[in-house]
Amino acid sequence: MDGERWLAACHTDPSAIRAQWATAPHLASIPAGIRFDVLRLLQPLALNVLWELGDVADKTPVLEEHCPPRPVLYLLAEPGTAAAWPPDAHSTWLTTGHILTCPSPDADAIAGVQRHAFLWRTPPDGIRQPAATDLLLTAYRHARDPERQAARIRAARSVFWGTQRARHT
């Protein structure tokens, strides 16, 4: 099943979703909580979460919204993840009763951002799956750990400066 069909199947009338994608502004209203819950994070924290997910990040559908004052990322998670998530001021959940507004997974990202500010960073394609609750929660906790993030940045700087010195010797 491709990504469009997978998302459209969340709606009681999948053809209505395809019709929304076909007409301006080319965004559909997908019910959350059926095939996935959605973790909404500001971009800096979301990028740290994706880093902490490692290889799983490439297999997790992620939607990006370019909105002021900062971009927001929406990470698709297994249904029920929102209910298992501890209360937190840095995360917002879309689950049963909420709507995810998104372009078609097959939409051109550049044209999409010019029209409506949304693009799929990692589109659902029928193979990628929502993130597992335990993996996402662990990645989130690691992303919020300032000591862990400082160590990651120091390590990255060390590698960067080491390669710079190696080029000049």
C-alpha cells in the first residue's frame, strides 16, 4: 500500500482525502488516532529526537510545517502513544478526535512549501511505520537531556576540527 492510500484509509471516505489533495491548497484533513498518533515538536527539539532515534528516524514518517516563529515537526507514532506519554510542556499530541493537516506524501515539497508551508521530511510510503512508543519516548528523554546533548555536540566538534586539521597538515 502506498503512502497516499495508507493516509487516506484513516478517513471514513478515502476519496474525500484524495479530492482535498487534488484541489488548492492541496492539503487534506487526516483523522489522527486511527493508524497513528502525532507528536508535535518545535524543530530544534524534534531534530534532536530524530538524531536520537538513529536509523529508526529514516523509517518514521515526519511532516514539517514552516510557520512563524519556528518550524514545527510532526512525528507519526503508534496509536496509543499519546496516552502512554507522561505530561510534558514541550510536546503536544494529536490523537483520537484531532486532525492532522498534510499534503499528499507524493507532493512536490518545494511547490508545497510555496503554497501552504507543509512538506513531508520523511513521507509515509506504505513501508515506513509510525515510531514505536518505547523507542520514541527513549529518544525524547535523551533529546531533553542537556548533558547528553552537550556531549554529542562536543563529539561532533571534535570530529569536525579533527578533519579540518588533517586537511591542513
